[in-house]
Amino acid sequence: MPISTQDPSETVRNSVLDYYDRFLEVLPRIALGILVIILGVLIAKFLTDIYKKRILKKAEDPLMARFLAQAIKTILILIAILLALQVAGLSGVATGILTAAGGAAIVLGFAFQDIGKNFLAGIILAFNRPFNVNDTILVADLFGKVKALNFRYTHIKTPDGRDIFIPNSDVLTKAVENYTADGYYRNEFIVGISYEDDIEAAKTIIHHILNSHPDIVHDDIHDNFVIENELAASTVNLKVFFWVETLDYRKSSRILRGLVIKQVKEVLAKEGFNLPADIKELKLYGNEEDIPLRVRKDPRDRASE
């Protein structure tokens, strides 16, 4: 058996030169592969931009359209990476990556269960969900307007300006209250009149206010009405129900409600109805014999005498 007498340093040098020559041979392919990735990313961005500009304007479901745009862009980039590996002559690497990705997906699925759960929930919500963009929803105790649906979370904006990102798994598994699904919402408030006042007359006045207000819904489906709600300590409480459109939930549920309450109060006071406060009871305890109390007339009444 022949014994090699080649110097070790010479062997290393020859190996380095051999790898260098091979690297020069595959360098054009690697450069072409990098070019394919760059072009793939640019093409993916270009196509998704076109999709967003043209399709989103006509889309009946903007949340679905945005979600699909993100998915299309991600898929196109992955395809570009696989093509780049093929062009670079690294098809074996591409196959290995896919195989490794399959195995890693199982391992990571157990390690990052919450992330995977939210991702799958996002896919389900993209095709089947109880809300749309700009709907006002309540998930658990989180209340706000829907701004976006992403792979892992749903973005809502609260009335006080906070941005909240709810995990999609919570949106999918917990009860979701949609305040604007059909465009209508019923407001309510309580007004108290004195026991001496005419209840039916007060209800008639409030009915007239509701029926004549231009921003309150008036149709055969949505009824506006007033009922006797409670015999309180010092008042007969009437409960007022009226329907509003909720394209702008903040305006209809808060601003408009306040305006109706103000109008009801002013008209009832003008018509001579009393709107008394709660009656307070004074008691004597222990050795107290009396309570020093002095009642004065309103100075305005004295001036008018």
C-alpha cells in the first residue's frame, strides 16, 4: 500500500484551492439565486399593492381582503426563495429545508402553542367571523371599534383612543358582542317624576319628543316607547327606550343619548313636572332633643314679592 509523502500544509492548501475553484463555479448561480429572491420580493410587493389599491376599494369585506393580501405576499416570497435555491443548484437544500420545516413545525407547535393557536384562529376568522372593519364590538371586557385583522391578533381602538390587540384565539372562543352588525342600537335612560305628577301626561310628552327627533329611528321594526319602571323613594321612574343608527356608535350611543336626555328634562320642567331628588330622612339618636333647622325662601322669590 503506497504511503503518501505529501506535506500536510500542502494538502490543506490544495483543499482550500479546490473549494475556492468550486465556489467560483457556483458563484454565478448564487448571485442569480439572490437576484431571484430580490425580484420575488419586489414582485410580491407590487402584486399585493395592486391588489390593495384595486380590490380593497370594491371589496365588501375589507378585513378579508387585507388578510388575503398578507397571505398572498407571504406565499409569493416563499415561492421565490424555493426557486432561488433551485436556480443556485441547491435543490437538495430546498428539499432539506422543507423536510426540516415539517419536523420543526411539529416541535414548535408544542413549544409555541399560543402562537400557533392564534395563527389558526386568524385563518378561521378571515373566512368566518361575527364582525367587519369599523364595527364596534365587545370581547370579554374589551370594547372598541375593529381596525384590522392580522394573522395573530385583532386590532381594536377604544373610544378613549387606546389601541388594543386581542389574540385571535380569544376572539374565536369567547363571546363577541357586535353593537353595529345591523346598523341599529337601542338606547335607554331613566327619568323620575314626582308622585303628584300625571304619569300618562309625562309619557305623552316624552313620546312626542322621541317621534319628532330627526336622528331617532322611526320605522315599523324598531319601536320607541316609555314604560313605568319603578316606584322609587321619592320619584316614579319612567324608562325611555329609543333606537338609533350606529354607523357612528360614539355619536349615536353617547352624544345623541345626552341630547335626548337634555331635551326631555327641559320640556318636562317647562310643562310643570317636578323632577325631585331623593328624599333624605333625618333621625335623632341618644340624648339629642332636636335638630337646629331653619328654612329660608329662595331670595329670588323674596325679590319678586
